[in-house]
Amino acid sequence: MGRRSLRAAAAVLVAVTAGTLAGPAAAHRYTYSIATRGDVEADLEWFRHIARTALSNERGWTLGGHNRFVEVPAGGDFRLILASPTAVNAASPVCDRPWSCRVGDDVLVNDYRWRHGTVTRPDAAPRRLPDWAWARLSVHLAATRLAL
């Protein structure tokens, strides 16, 4: 596991632990919108469904009900953008074509990577886990360091 992955995992662990230790509190409401950028092949409605499922899963970003996510037509606290690899690369000098990336309030989810998963080793074939798609979005969000 790389240094960047360890930092992302540690940040999620700290956030989850902090939410657990803090005890019950009023849910913080976050708004988000969904859009596309560039030529994407994935089904936007499926992406929307997976985003809603991932962001409402009590095992993840809600921190057991501490956070609530509401989709809005445009804008919001952050934007989930299903983007072509070219659009991801063009979003910022810190973004790279094969990855997902966060730029300000925009979380750019790489369309190719979303549809095909990732190669875990040089000799491994790309893997796709459709039954775990909600987990994939959580990984994309964690990797882009969505700070809640």
C-alpha cells in the first residue's frame, strides 16, 4: 500500500473514529450535484444511483447517521463529476489521466476507471466488482480526500 493510500485510509479511520466517539449529534447536511464532463460511456443514472447508495450507507460516509447527503440539481457543497480521462487530465495540473481527482469542490470520477476498475498488479487483469459499486465510489471519494 502506497504512502498516499495509507494517508487516505488513516483519514477515513480518524473520521469514523471521531464520529463514533463524539456520540449522537444532529446530522450535518451536505449537498451535492452530479454532472458529466467530456465524453463518458457509463450510464449517468446508474452512477447517480450508486452515489446515492454510497453516500447514504451507514457503514460509510454518513458516519452512522452523523452526516446526511442530499442531491441538488446544481452546485452544492461538492460536485460528483463523471469525467472522461481527458477531462480529468485537463482539470488541473495535479490531475492525471488514469486516476480520479479532486479540484476544489469538484470530485472528478474517471469514467474509464469507474467502468473497468483498476489493475492491482502489473500481471493482473482489470477487475470490476459490480456488486460492490457503492464501495468503489467510497474509495474514489476517499482517494480524492473529500473532507467532511
